[in-house]
Amino acid sequence: MAKSYLVLEDGSVFEGEPFGHRAPATGEVVFSTGMSGYQESLTDPSFRGQILVMTYPLIGNYGTNDDYCQSEQVHTRGLVVREYCKEPSPMYGGHTIDDFLKHHKVPGISGIDTRDLVIRIRTKGTFKGAITEDKEGIEELIKKLQRMPSPSESNLVEEVSSKKIEKYNFGKEHCVGLLDCGEKSGIVRDLSKWFNVTVFPYNTPADVIVDHKVKGILLSNGPGDPSHPAILKTTARTVADLSVQMPMFGICLGSQIVGVAMGGKTYKMKFGHRGSNQPVKYRGKVFITSQNHGFAVDENSLEGKDLIADQINVNDGTVEGLRHRDLPLFTSQYHPEASPGPWDTSFLFDEFAKAAKGGRR
Amino acid sequence: MRKDYKKLMVIGSGPIVIGQAAEFDFSGTQACRSLKEEGYTTVLVNSNPATIQTDPETADSVYIEPLQVPLIIKIIEKEGVDGVLSGMGGQTALNICSELAESGELKRLGVSLLGTQPDAIAMSEDRELFKETMERIGEPVPLSRSVTSIQEAVEAVKMIGKYPVLIRPAYTLGGTGGGIAYNEQELVEICARGLAYSRIHQVLIEESVLGWKEYEYEVMRDSKDNSIIICNIENLDAMGIHTGESIVCAPCLTLSDKDHQRLRTSSLKVIKALNIEGGCNVQFAFNPENGDYRLIEVNPRVSRSSALASKATGYPIARVATKIAVGYTLDEIPNRITGTTYAAFEPAIDYVVVKIPRWPFDKFRTVDRHLGTQMKSTGEIMSIGRTFEEAIMKGLRSLEIGVKGLDSMNFTNEEIAEELVNATDKRIFAMGDALRKGWTPEKIADITKWDVFFVKKIRNIVEMENRIKSGPLTKELLKEAKYMGFSDEKIAELISRPESEIRKERISHGIIPVYKMVDTCAAEFNAETPYFYSSYGTSTEAKKDDKKKKVLIIGGGPIRIGQGIEFDYCCVHGVMALQEEGVSAVIINNNPETVSTDYDISDRLYFDPITLEDVLNVIEAEEIDGVVCQYGGQTSVNLAVDLEKALAGTKTKILGTSPDMMDVAEDRRRFSKLMDKLGIKQPESGTGYSFEEAKEIAESIGYPVLVRPSYVLGGRAMEIVYSTEELKLYVETAVKVSRNHPILIDNYLTEAIEIDVDIVSDGKDVYIGGIMEHIEYAGCHSGDATMVLPPFTLSKKIIGDVICICNKVASALEVKGLLNIQLAVKDNEVYMIEANPRASRTIPFISKATGIPLAKIATKIMLGKTLKDFGLSEYKEIDHYAIKASVFPFLKLPGVDSILTPEMKSTGEVMGIDQDFDVACYKALVAAGNKLPKGGGVYITVNNADKERVLPVAKELLELGFCIYATKGTSTYLRENGVETTTVFKIDDNMKPNAIGLMREGKINLIINTPSQMSGPVRDGHKTRRLAVELEIPFLTTIQGADAAVGAIRVAKEESFQVRSMKEFHKL
């Protein structure tokens, strides 16, 4: 049986078996605790540049199905599992995750004691890591990993954002804009209940968006560092400009960019929040949310600013949502569009819709 | 926020019955501890003495009283209770709370109901209301109609449009009386039964979703409408088999995230609509063809599923539900597993959990083994693995049904076809055999409606078997097999090598198990909780605690007939005693219902099968100093000798009585020799190696004789035979006799009084914990017998003899710990029946009745203390009576005769305790579910020997206002002696009036029928007994039993009894 190796920058090596596409890969090794929704995660652009470890040991049980894709590509650079399912339940069509990864040319490694791996990440923080079948080259690879810049140092958003303005007509009266930093298709799906949607590349200037006469703007999720120079120069500026002109709703990376645009600061978390069970307190109630982020807004940095952190993670107290004191601007660090994850916070779209329909304040 | 209450009451669930097992000891105990943490004064009521929750430490006042509304009211009034928790004692407690609320008593008493409210109970229990509520919130339910008559049922089927239909009685336990009807005849039959069982005489006729997938969601909600899912559960067996009868896994493995979210969202809508504050269980049927779903059922309380979900995730549902009930919200309750997070989150797990039911069919050879909508299983096991195959293989060997994994049952193709269509407890083994014979997984899935995903996992196991068999057993292959959950024993069997060799080889390859933690969060946070399972991988999380001495207590495994919650009680007491002595207590067990597998109990909990391999692995990983084998019933006793052998030369010792002495007690020959040496009488006996030999022995002893196979322990297949013909029948049908499998023949002491004694000894001194006299004559299994503590007919001399025998035996067996002795008294002579140097079923009963915690004391003695340290010696008199009565599963298990025999049949027990003998009897009988009549008719038919003795009983019944019916012989005798009777025909005469007709007409409310000993008790009066079971008419088969019942009836009529707490009894 062929062997494959997961190598970490600290020198740890895990032996496993290759599946999916047979090629080496490097990336930031992160884990998700979601027990279902592997396909949604793989195709979530926010995972760009990362090697995803699933903590659930059986992955691919119900196969794959086009309906669950959040974008047209697999964005993770690799997938690490305890066991992948070769013969899934036929309930959803029965394509295997092995074929899915092969089709998208992304390597997987199975047979890894993922819990062991996750405990290391939890203890030391996320690692740079690699998947390789070249046993001899491992030592060299470790050195390379140590030298390698973190994937979030490059402009990952550029890689996943749409390149041109696209309009989607859902037969609705009004149109809202979606500033695409790496949007999941679930967001458009949820917006489409209310609006036609115009998708703008992440670096679209505010005046272009205003010209499109959208009633509000949604700032999407996406990969990487919200304080990346390329973002500060473009998206953050657009956000600052638009905030006074129309209702705005930021999701995940979008939330962080709003924080930065309004003068706040962000930081890289030890190992982030990835999964479908994060509790968030909002207006006195707790909601279970879907999350995928490695950066967060520093609540202290908001002191004296116009943003209030009105949503807080029950577990660790981190910022889960921002709201402007005066403007119709709010955000969620988590994913109200779910996909994967709970649907409990879909009311945020209702709130956005109400604000957008109300027009400018 | 915490609300103010003066005193809160937790109601338990009573005796263990099918559908209500140890899970409510777990939930009630958690509830009490949770309330205590908040500083509330607590009162606990339960009739089951074998529970941890009835320990004096659990609540401020503990009442062991029947769970009957009038008694509960007495306790509420006496204690000044101002709040009652409704959801911790299963359906029993929920029904009591409904009754208390409906009758206005709660209002009158000024008591609040905490947790599930009456309207929520009604909305989820009343089918029609449930349907309306679901329709209101737009959630789909199967087409259905509630009916109260058979005619309405027929009309309901017309409305639904097609058979099959489901019949579900309202307000019953575990689906009692329900069924599936494929035609009108079946409909009529099942409805008649269902209507009879329903508390409100109502059944639901429902559209069939047979063959759909079944999923369950465990939900929690608080007063702020924060709601979360603790766990979802996938039933491998499709709709049509009760979830309690299904093999299930957690989390759901074959649902896409989208469908999971649909069901999750629906569950949250449901708990909100029912306005439940606390825990609830929501069951769905899911159509794999098109993704449609239907809401099937909601349990508005903690349940067996929630116990499973608690153990499967580490999330303490009962504890949190209790906090919610007193006003807290989820975000205010800390998650004690992580210590840093809160109860407001959804557990993420990183393993596969499998639950397999444990059925009592090994005990009941005549029972219908088919699985359906009625629960028949008595218990269950849970297993945890990192692969599905590992979890299922661990699960199968945890069952203790004599399999090492997915063993072949050598089914033929015909048998396989039958098993797959009409499932019994053996279906999974039939699947294995089908795959071995080359059936395709698709075909098997198609017949069974299992998702083929799971069938293919089973096929992986079969393929691994083949690879192991075709060898060679390389390191790689061995590793793969271990990852798949193959035990050393199974691998050894496949290649005909000794298990010890495989173990050695495995260890030499460095293939040793790692221990992973159950932490609610898939390792996202650092967890402190010492709750582990074994698997194979690259790192272990079980840290060695080197400072303290470590003792492993081997648990009791799944609850089955003969091995109930009593052993879990003993294990938990063992843990507490170890901790009191500063020793680290480690538990290995696999029963998810129990208190012993609550992660809060021991210092470290290993959730694993209890086999030699698994136990040794834990011993090695933990570097255990001592092992307690006395407390887990047969499960742990059976391991003692092998463990001692395997541990020879290591530092680990078996604590207490030596395994060799345990063997002396188990081995008939060695034991008889010892009794002869000690001068203790035993019933005459012999061993027969063929029918002829057995016959000779039986004839020389003289019939009746007690027969049993020599190779089975625990009374299985034990019978009394009255003649050579019956002996012949026994060897032909029940037990094959051969050179290797002889049968044991004992003189059956007719009309002897049987005695049970529980003893603690430190190897030098002896303390008699209690002497219990059976009400039934010897020959009724002690697990079934009604027992009285202290003895109520024995003379001082006999008691002296008993004490003397106990001393002799304890010292001869060098007992260090517990010893149970069973004796029989006949013609003023005491005979030894058996001695068991281990925890017995009656340990908790005696401990509760006397206030002396025997299991704790015995544990401390195993650690080196002496009886003197506790100031205990000889025998302590008590100033009250404690009566143990048993409950039987006859209603749920058609085909099982209700007559009591040497083979145990009861599932659980209750205790009646009072100063007055008759009141204690009353409490015991009522608590055990007997519907004691206060008037009406009594049917008496007794054998000749009993005629004289039944006379005073009949006289008293007449005095109490009963009308007496009797068959000719009995009737004539009674009349001659001045008791007026109505003569009825025998059943076999086929003439009216007869007992069956009168019973159906409701004219007979009590039956006294002592079987004629010449004809063999099993066949005599079978029809009457069966009907009595169905109509719930008390049926007494002994004069002593009748005597006790009549005393109890007098008490019931006078209603002049009081309630007393354990503290008051023991003046603590």
C-alpha cells in the first residue's frame, strides 16, 4: 500500500495513506470540528491556502453532491482524515470523496490519528505543514516549511474573488451588492430570497458600487488576513466610503474588514474557530453558529470607535459581531448562511433585508 | 437565575422494567447532586432499593415508598416540599406529576412543578394534541387518528387508505401494547390489547412509515429560549423496530449537513412549540427515497436516549436539565468537562458510538424473539471506537452473549432470509453469515432497509476475517485488524491459536491500545475529565497518576435478567469507599444507563468491553495495584481466575477473597467436599453423564428433583422435575446431556423455607448483614422470591444454626469481602444450597433496610481494614420489616409463563419498609405494581396439600368482603369448613361458569392457585396465568404469598399507614 506523510514545521511526521489527487501540497494546517458538511468546507473559499484536518474520524460517509458546493473549486490545499469513506451511503447519489478530490486535483491523506494532531495544534497553535509521498525528502521539506511564509501573508482574497462584476436576477424588485472576498454560494442563496444580487470584485471602489444603485452591500467571507496591505488599500477603503451611503452587513472576513475600516485592529488567533457548534451571545440569547476563521477583531481596539462588539463568543469571549453606533452597519464573525452548520442565525439576513429595503437612513 | 425554593422533590422511576432501566437512577442521582450543588434541600422518593439515588447521601431525605400519588402527597405534606421535578424519573414520574397536576393536588399543596409542565406532557403524550401542535408549527407527522374503540380503529384505517398501520397506545412505557397490523384481523387483536394498556384507554392508528430511516435528536432548551442539540442518533434498524430495540450509532453517519440541519431546525421548533424547559428527545422518520420526513415522537423528559447521549458526548443532560428547571439558563451553567466553557454549546464528538440492546432471550427459551414496536430488551451496551467497525466489534463483545465479535451462527440461506425479513436479536449475525455466504450488501440492505453504508462496514469485518484466516498474520495485518476492533480472542479463534499468544505477539509488535478522551469538544479545548475509551492510534491521553494507589473495579456490563442495577450500586459504593480511603478508583464498564459510567463518579472511567484483553489493557495502561472482581456480578466473577493467572508475577493483585476460593464456591464438587468437611448438610445430589445415569440418580434421591446443566451458572435452565417423563423431556428439549456436559441432580426440598444471608468477613471476624426469609418455598429463584428481613417465622434455634453455618463457611472460604449464602430449612434442619463469595443482588436491599453500607465496608476490608474498625460483629437486629418484592416482564414478553421456578424471570425489585409486617407487605406489593383489590371476587384453586392451609386465608377474605369462587375440590372443602363459596368449572371442563370467563367479566380480582405438584407446574393453569397477567389480576401461587397478600389487602382497606424516611428508620 502506498504511504503518504503529513509533515509539520515542528518536525512531526504522521504516516498515512494517500487518497484523492496524488500530489504534494503545503499550507497552514487547521482543524474543523464539524461532524458533517465536509464538502461545503472543502469548497469554502475561506479555506484557501489551508490544509484541513477533520476532527470527525469518518469523512465522506454520505458521498458528495453538486448541491453542497459553496464554490466551483476545492480551496483547501489538502484534506487530512482518520478514515475516508470508499463506499458512501447512496442516499445522495453516491460519488466518493476520493473521486471528488481527484476531480478537483487536491490531495488527501487518511489513516492519521487526527485527535493526536488536533491536540498538538490546540496546544501550540496552527502549523505550516505539508502532505508528501516522498519519504526521503521529508527532512528537506521540514526546513522548507520553516522558511516558508505563512499562506496568509499573500493576497489570498485576490485568488478567490470574482474578477468582474456579475449580476444575478432572481426576479426581485430591489438589488443589493455583494462585495466578494471569497463568497460562499450560500450567501447568494439567502440573499436571493429578497433581492437580485450584483457581485463585485473585492477591490471595487465605492463609487462604482454606488453607480449600480444597489440598496445595500454585503461584505462576504473570505480567506486570509483582514489587515493584509492589499485589503487595507482596497476593500477596507470601499467599506469606509460606503458605510455612510447604504446599509451594510459583513460576514466573517467581511466582519473583520469592517472592524479594520472603522479603525479597529485584528489579530491572528492561536488556532481559530472552525466548526458548527460555536455559541454566540447576542441580545441576551445564545445562538449556535457555524464558523471558520483564524483572525479576529480585537475588542480593545474598538475603544473610542463607533463600533460596538454586540455579539460575543460564549466560550472565549472573542468578538462575534459588530454594530455601528449610528449607521445601519452590522456584522457577524460567524456564518448565518450556514452551509455547513446550523440555521439559527438566518434572521440576520432578514435584518439586512429590512435595512436595505428601508434604503438610506 | 436561580429561583428560591424551600425543599425540592425528585421522583424516581421505581423498579427496573423493560423500557425503564438504570438510566433513571443515573438521571435522578445527577438531579439530586445538581440541586445539592445549588444549596437546595432535597427529598427523593423511589421504591427501588437497588439504586444509588436511594442512598442516604444522595438527598437530604430519602423515602423508599411505593410511587403512588397518595403516598407522594403524604411525603409532600410531611416534608413541606414546595417544588417537584417532573422529568427525572421516566414515564413513571411524569405520569405521577400529570396526575398530581390534573387532580388539582399541586395547587392545593402550593407546590410548583419544575421542568416539564403538564401542558407540555399532554401535548407530547396525547397523540391528538401532539398532531395538532405539529400541524400548527408546520412540521409533518404521519397521517393518524386517535381512537378509543376497535370500530373507530377500523374507520381510521379507511381514512389512512392502506395497511400496514401502526397502533400506538397513549401513556404507556416502552411502547407496551403497540404493534403493526397488516390486515383487519391483526388490527382488532392489537387494538384490543393496546386499549387495555393505555392509561386513558386510547390508541393511535397511524400511517406506516415502515422501512424509512429513523433519526433521533436530543434537545435542550432554557427559559430564555436558548436551545441546543446535544447529539443526534441514527438507528441502523429502520422504522418498525422500536428505537430501544434498534442498534444505533451517534452521531448520524449517513445524513448530509443540509438534511441534518433540516431535522435539527425542526427539533428546535418542536421543543419551543411544546414549551419544554429542560431536555427532550425528538424522533424522526426519514424517507431515503425523497428526503421527506415525519415527526414520530417526542419524549418531554430525560430518557434512555438522553442517558445514551450523555455518555456518548460527555454532556450531562440530567444535570443541566435540573439547573434549567430551577431557573438557570444554558449560558450560566459551566461545562464541567472542559472547566472553561459553558453548557450553551453543541458537543462535537470525534469517534463513533454504537449502542446495542441486550435481550433476555437467553433466559426465556419459549419467548417470541421477534423485534418490533414493543420493547423486549432489558438493557444495552455502548461502545466507542474511532471506526464504525471498531465500535460495533467492541459492542458485540460487550453484550456477554458468548460471542467474541461478529461470530458466525452457521445460519442456512433459509434462516438468513427469515432473519433478515423478520428481525430477531440475531439479525446482525445473520447479516454476517449472509456476507460470508456471498450475499451482496445491496441485497441485504434492500431486505433489511439498513443503509447499505452500514452493511458494507459489516462486510469489511467479514473480509478482514478472511484475510486473517488466509494469513500469514503479519504486523501490518494485525494492526489493521486491531484498528477494526478485532479482539485478540477473535483473531486467535480464527487461526486456532491461543489468545495469550496473539496478545504476546501483538505487544511485541508494539501494537497496544491508546486511550482517547470523551471531552464534548473533539479536542478543541483542554478537558480535565477522566473519561476514556480504547482505540489504536499515535497518542494516548490517559495520564498516569503516580502518587496514589490505584484500584480497578470491574463493572457489571449490560442489565439483563439475573444481573440488574444492584451490581452497579455495588460498584459505585466500591468507588466511594476507595475514594474515602484515599485510593484512586478506576472503573471499566460499558453500560451507558448507569451511575457507575457517570464521568463524575470514579477517578477515571474506561468505557470499554469487559473481557480479559480489555481489562488487562486498562490494568497495564493505568499500572493498577489492585482489582475488585466481586462487584460486577457474573461479568467480573467470571474473569477472576483468568485475570489472576494473567497477572501472576506483576504488582497487580486481585483484592479480597482469592479467585481459588471463588472457584471452590462455584465448583460443585469442590464445594460439596468442603461442606462435608464442615459438617454442613446439603440436599442429596449427583451428577449424570447420560439420561440413564440421571434417571438412576433421580430415582435413588426420589422425585421431585432439581436439575440443571453443570456448565451454566446463575440458575439458567434450572428446573424442578417431578417424574421420569419430565426428566426425559428436560434432557430432550432444554439441555443436552453428554460426557462433557453432565447435568446436576439435587434433591428438591419440598415445602422448605429458603433463606438468603449476606455476610461481610475480614478473614477473621464475620458480620451478618442480614438474614432474609423467602415468602415462597425453596425452588423459586432467590432473585424472584419475595424476601422478608428479618425472618418472620424462624425460631431462635434455627437463626442460631444459620449464624453458625455462616461463620464456618466464611472462615473456610477465607472470605475477605462479601459472601452470600443461600440455605433451606426443612423439618428444623438447615441445608446449604449455595455460597457465593461476591456481591449479591440483595446487598443494596440489606444496606437500605439496615442502614449499614455493606459494599463500602467490604471494599475497605479488601484494602486491609477489619470489621473491628467499623465496630461491627455478629448480627444486628432491626426494629422494622423490609420486604423485597420482584417485578416481572410477563406483560411485555408473550410466551413466557408467569409461574415462578428456579430460573430467574424478574427484571427488578422494590422494597416495602415499615414497623408493621402487613404494612411492609402492602408497600412492597403495591410498589411492585400489583393491583391489590379492596373487594370483589377471589378465585381459589389449590392442590390437596394446601387445602387445609388455605382455609384461614379464605376466611379472612370472606371477612374482608370478598366473594369466593373455587373449583369443585377446593370449594367442597371450604364449604365443609364453613366458608361460603361459588363453585366454578375447571378450565379443561370447557363449561361455564369458569375462571377465564369470570376474569374477562371482571368478576375475579384476585387468584390463589397453587399448582398440583404431580403434573409439573409449567403446564398447569397456564391459560389462567397468562390471562391474569394481561388483565393485571394478582396471581398467588403459594399459600404464604396469599397470606401476605391478604394482610396487605387489609392494610389497603384501612389506609392507616405512614411514610418514613430512611433517616427516621436508621435514626441517622
